[in-house]
Amino acid sequence: MKLRAQIIVVPCFVLSASMPSVAFSFGDQDSVTTDSTQRSYVMQEVFVTALRLPQTASLSSSSVTILSGEELQRINASSLSQLLAPVSGLFVKDYGGSSGLKTLAQRGLGPEHTLVLLNGMRVSNPQNALVDLGVFGADEIERLEVLHGGQSATFGADAVAGAVNIVSAPGTDARNVNASMSVGSFGYKHFGLSGGGRIAELIVRGAYREEKGNENFPFSFRNGPELTRLVRTNADFTSRSGTLTSSYRLSEDAEATLYARSFFSERGVGGQVVGPAATSVARQNDNDNLAQLTFHMQSDRLRYRMGLQYHDSYLRYRDNNFVVGGVVLDSDYSSREWRIEPRVEYSLTSTSRIAFGGEIAFAGGEGNLLAKDIRRSTVGGFVAGEHQLLDESELIDGLLLYPSLRLDAITTGANTLSQWSPQLGVVLPFHALAFLEAKPTLRASISRNFRVPTFNELFYAGGGGIGNPNLQPERSTSIDVGASTVFRLLGKHVVQASYFDIDMSERIMWVAAGGQSVTPKNIRAVRSRGIEVAYGWTSNDDLIILSANYSSSDTRKTSQDFPGDRNINIQLVYIPQETAYLSLTIAKSLDNPVLKHLAVSFASSFAGFRYTTEDNRNLLPSHWLAQVNVRTRVELAGLSLITRVEANNLFDKDYQILLSYPMPGRSYKLTFAVEY
Amino acid sequence: MNARLLPAIFTVVAIVSCRNEPSTSSNIEPQPPSPVKAVYVLNEGNFGDPTGARLTVYDAERDSLYHDVYEAGNEGSHLGSVGDDMQFYNGRAYFVMSGSQNIVVMNLATKRKESEAFFPGSAVHDLLIDSTRNKVFVTRLFSSSVFVLDLTSLAIIGTISVGSNPQGMALVGNRLFVCNSGYGNDSTVTIVDASTHLVTGTLALAKGPSSAAVASDGKLWVACTGNAFATPPVNGKLFVIDPALNAKVDSISFNEDLYGNIAIGADGYAYVIGSSAGFGGAVHRVFTANKTVTLNFISGEYYGLAFDDARREIYLTNVRNFANDGEVKIYTTSGALRKSFAAQRGPSVVGFVR
């Protein structure tokens, strides 16, 4: 193995205003009002709140998926990662079980190319541009907004493949207390308690959750014809989080909100299973604290928002079985970031709006695998417009133009880079047609996007890896063209299709650089193209809800990583060329004095084969998975009693998402919740 | 159309539309049996690949090449993950895999597995067979120790504490020399009594002792990598040890760090690999008699190194960044390329059965 062994340390720690568009929602955000005599329907407008210029979803210029309310309930999920997995075009890179790292990739690019936001503000870690999706509990999330395609004109760096905005559960006027408890396979236990209400002009919500599991699930290890049944070890986890949400109405037109969250976890890192004797004793601790203060004010034509965020995170990873130079591997990393984001939206005329604003952020990172303490400042400014170019006619509902431009100046250490990110979007909405009352919309957008090098890429100084302070940003051009329509035929149907084309240059890759080391370089060009199709149907009586999606992508390396590299025009590794998802829900609200709601959801997901080697000679096979859940709500003596029974990996498939990281077989979970 | 049929229709369409999975290198094709007397190449494989370590056999007499030789002889079973060392003894090949933490013993005639031992939690790395004492010494890469195994049963009969990140070993008489690489942070060679397993001494050399070989004059040559990460970087060095004195008697410095391996040929030269390229570098050689150094004797990017005493040829492996299957190049002692043949992923160790 020579000194190549050192290099494996690297991935362990690495190993990071557009006018979006047509939301795709089958739930209560996008409900249908049915008139039995006229059979007409009205689409409620869905606002994508992450956008700097909040946008009615049906008139956005790039693809958007929104999940909220009942839609989230249909998915068997303990964490954010499972909620996102069904979204068309997304692929969750899961390192196995509840404790394994979970990151998000979309449109053929890496996890570092999708920006993660919490309540509209960036939470991706500057160390590696990643967010572990497993650290957000599913019950903390009110709504998810997935913006597909390049969004640097809106968010600046890192939104190359898109962005995900997590909207936290808000407080409510009504005083309430909720308690929930879950037990499940492999020692899974969950406890949650939340409550709140209004006190004068103040709305408060507090929540606490605790989760733990052994994750000692059985799995099969195959060596040719030999099949060995093993049990996952050192994959246990414990996590705790607390959140506080409050909003205070300052006047009829102004409101201040506070959101604070603290998260802690301790877990085993099971690692790769490359043989029946392979064991791991590595452990990881995470601590994450975040506070957001936002101020909103609005008048007839003006909306003003000021957001302030503090975010710190700490990670410690230690492996007593990994001793180099007599020193046990024990790495830590901590970061802090302050950011302030003011923005103004102004309606110029009845057909034109403009938004402008900025972002000022200061981040610092320290760790014993970084060459030095790092400071980064980001100053960004944007202007975004919306203009109706053509008047409404018999056929079309106007032609909407969305230009936007953002400038970022990012200073890391002594180096400053400036980056312009333009975007232009066009939307052509049609009036409802006579045929099936269809209401189609066409859209297109083109944008320039970038990803700024992470702290690791710039200043890593671990065994075998040396950061490169001279790295330049990755740059890309993103094209997104799509169409959507709703129509009525035995209920409401929603169809959305997108074609994307991302042309990336100067992609940063860790390559061998002599001196028995690897170092990151701006060397790779990548072209990713594909289609995403989503479909939903809700029966007239709302009894049956069907949703399905399919994506197909082709993501190829188009340049040499090193002289003599033969792998040109080859698919990138760990990118499924196809994904599909099908969900069927039967839900009934009942008049029964006790049993008020009964719902059953079945879902099946497909991930196509993924190449595991750069020459595309080895692959992980495709897999279909199935899950089911049954949900009931009983009301008794002023209490709502909610029961949820779920089964995952229903057919007990042996599969892996990433090579040598086993995934659990069939598992069950039972949840009881009481709401008052 | 009955909309309630949509789920079934979707499922059928989705299944039909799914792209066919291509065949992969894990599909082992039937092949004729490979000869016993041949050049054996252990391919390291990619990290994390449980099937990565593969065996390639090259029949120099017939110029015939055989891939996946172990799989062909064992119904498709694999050696394991990260093949790091290979030794031959008494009609058997011993393979060491640090990733899957196992040693496999294969019969050279039948190519069938005769035995296997697992070492949970130990990244076993280099192996030395002491047939005199019926023992096997195995370095534990991340555990600062050496396992002593019974040669017949592969059972652990002792553990010897040595320096950090031990890699290569050499046996001179009753003394076992263990190179403590420390990945460039240790500088010592531990001397062990092969009979009692007691540490009898420690030699302080230079950063990164990684491999050792015995020259025809009985002197022990130790290759030290240096440390590219130190401030300032430390270049590689060769040391000549007189086992009779248990002392270093000479050293040769290089102007770059070394990749760590050394081979001493019947031509009287010691060959080492530099570290200036991606995975490895050019080959330098030193005449053991007078310590004359020829830098960049063979230019290129080489990872593994062996000298065929019978044919007096140098075998060098190129791993092609582990992004493609690698290759093996055969050079004459004058530095001329005689032949190259395709290996598999990450060819790292070359051995000869004559």
C-alpha cells in the first residue's frame, strides 16, 4: 500500500436573483377548489420563500420542488435525508444506517454543489461545503424547497447544481403541547416534546428531541459465491437537539422573529466493510449551534427584510486503530460564522418588480488538520427584476422576463476573488385551455454559477493531503428548460418536465502530486445533461394521491485529470443515471367521533447502477426499495392521539448506495404522538 | 384511461425504460490454467473495494498473460481488499491484504486457496517467512507491532512491539530488522531476535525507513522515504547496515523523497523509486560495491519494483493513478524497455517463481 494509506484520511474529512420556477406540489400548498357544477379549479399560489425576490411558484423560471405538510407525512423519515430522497433529480449519498453521513447530490454533480439553507440563510459548512442531512430531524421541518439548477445569481457561491431551503416548524397562535415517542428496529428510540402559543404579541414555540440507536443491523457480505451474514458494528448514535422559535409583531406591518437551534451527537463511524473481519472503532462528535434574527416590514409596494445569523459548529473524529507516527488519529474542526442579509423588494409598476440587497458574512475555521486558522469574509450584492414583457392575450397570460445579477467578493486569508453571476429567465404562461382545462407553462433560464474552494481544499494539512491556496473557483453555465401543466381528468393531474445542461470547468479534484501526497487542483471539466419528469394525481374526492417522478442524467468528465488520463468522456462515479419514485397514498378524514383520520402510504424508489471506478469498469447494481406506513389520528377528551406504523425496505433488499457501506434490511418503526 | 391503473403503468414503464447494467470486471471469464513458474503480480486494487486485490500471472517463457488468476481457481472468490504483499514458499503463495485484514495462502499449482486467516482490527501489511523457525512475521501498519504467526496454521503465537507504522522487514541470520516508517515521522529500525521475539536493539536512521534488502555481501540496505510534509521537507536516504555490527556503515542521500521500496539485483545494484510524479516516480540505482548513484536511471512514474535475478531484468509497475488498470514494464539492466504487459488495478508487488 505504501504511503497511499495516508491518502485515505483525506476523504474522511473532506471526507463540501434567480427567479425559480414552477413548484411541484401535490399537498395542501397547492390545493384544488372543486366546484361540482362547473368543475373548475383554482391553483393556490406557492411562494418559494428562499428566493431573494419571493416568487409565485407557478411563474418561476427554473425548476422547483416543494414538500410540505401532508406530503412530508407520507414519507418514512427520521431525518432530512429521507425527506429529500424522493425528490426528482436528487440523490442522497448515504454511508449507511441512521448514524452514517448523508449528503445530497443533484443533477450529476457532487454534494458540494448544492447549497443548503435554513430559513433562507446559508448553513453549508465552509470547511467542506457539506451538510450532514442526518442531523436535521424530520419533525423539525415544516417545509422543504428544492431549487434545481444553478442559483448563484440568488445565493452566490456553491449553488451550482441547486439549493435546498429547510423551513423550520413555526410557532402558532393556539397554545399547544405535543409529545411523541418512537421505537424501532436496531435499537431505535426517539423522544420529542414541543409546545408553545401566543402571549400578547409574542408567539413562542420550543422543541426538544432525542434520538438514539444501536444500528447493529444484519447484512450480507459477498465474496464471489461466498455469502457471509454479518452484523453492523460501531454504528450506534445518540443525538439531542433543542429549538426555540418566537415571533413578535411590532406593528401591523412589521414583525421580528427569532430562531435558535442547538444540536449534539455522538456516534460510531462504522466505516467500509471490505471483508468479514473488517472492524472500525472510529467515533465522531458533532455540535452545531445556530441563531437567526429576522426583521420584516412591508407596505403596499415595499417589502424589507433583514436577516442576521450566527452559526458555529464543532466536529471531532478519532480512530484508535489509526496511529500514524505514534499519534492516534484525533482530528477536530470548529467554525463560526456571522452573516447579515438585508434585502428590499419594490413593485415599480403593476408589471414590474425589483429586488436588491446584499450579504455580508464573516467565517472562521480552525482545526488540527488545517495548516492555519482561516478567516473568510464574503460581501455580495444582487439586483433582480421581474417584468411582464408582453400583454395578456387570448392565448397567453403575458411573457415574463427575469433578469438578475449578483457580485460576490470573497476574501480568504490574503486572497480576494470577485465573481459576477448573471441569470436570465423567461416564463410563458398560457391561459387555461378548453382541453381538460389544461393550463400549461413554458419556462427557460440560463445562468453562470460558481463554487468557492473550501477551507479543506485551500489549507488541508493532514496525512497525505496538502491543500492548495492557489485554487480558483469552479465555474459553470447552467441551462434549464421546462414545461408544466395541470389538467383535470378524474381528478387533478400535475405534470412537470425539465431538461438541464450544466457545463462546468475548473472543477476541483484531489490528485496525486508527487511527494506521496494528493492535492486539489482546478483540472476537471464536466458536462451534465438530463431530464426530470414529475407527475401527480389527486382524485376528485382527495381519497387517492399518486405521485411519481423519473430522472435520467448523463454526467461525463470531458478533460484529463493527469497527463495520459484515459478516462475521457466517461461517466462520473456514484451518480445514478436513472432514479425513479412512486408513491401512492389513500387518506380519509372520517366523521367518526373518535377516529378522525386514517391514511396509508406506499412508496417505491429506484436508483440506477452507479459506477464505482473512474474507468467505469466496476459498478454497484441498481436497486428498488419499498416502504409503507399507516397513520391514524384519534381525538379523545381534547387530545389528538396520532399513531404511525412504518416499514422500510419492505422486501429486505441487500443493497449499498456507496461501495462497502452496507444499508439496513427491513426495519420497522412505531410512533405515538399526543397533541393538546 | 382508468387513472387508478396509473401506478401499475408507471411501474411497468419505469422497469422497461431502465438502462441495462453493463458487465463489469467482477465478471470472471473462464481461462486456461496458468503455469506455476511465472511472474506473479499482486494488484493492490482501489481502497474500499472488497474485491480489489487481484492476481495477474505472466508466463515469460510463452509470453502469455493471465488475469484474475485467484478468482479462476476459486470459483470467483476474491483475495480481499488492498493487496500489499506477496511471498512464496514451498509451492504456496502468501498474500497479505491490509484493507480486509487477512492473509490468504494459495497453492501455486492448483491456484486454490489452502487457508486463510483474519486479523480483525489489524491492517496487516508486509509478510516475511522464516522457514527455519516455521514462522511468519507480519507487520501491523497502524498498530506499531509485528505479529508472529505459525507458518503452518497461521495462528498468532506472538506480538512484538516495534516503532510506528512498521512496513518492510528483512531477516539476517537470527535477527529480524523491522522498518518503522512512521509515514515519514519515525526514523528507526527495530532489531528483533527471531527465536525469542525479544527486541534486541534499535537503529536510528532517517525519516521513513520503509523497506530493506540484503545485498550479496550480506550488508542490509534500508530505504528511507524522507518526509515531504515536514518543514522543511526531508529528502529520502539509503542506509547500509552491517548486521555483524548492528550499525550503519554508509548512507546515500537523494534530492527528493523516495517512494519507499528497494530491490537489490543480481547485477549488484540497489534500485529505488523516487517520488516526484503522481503515484511514484523515476527509478534511481546505486552500485552496491562503490555506492555510485545513477539518478533517473529509468524515467517515468513507477509504483512497484522487483528484480528478476534469473533473467536479470527489472520489473516496474505503473498504477496509472488507480484510475485505470495498471501495467508492468520490463527493463534490461542497461535501462532499455524490453516488454510491457497489462496488469490490473494498482499493480504493486511483483514476485518470481522459478
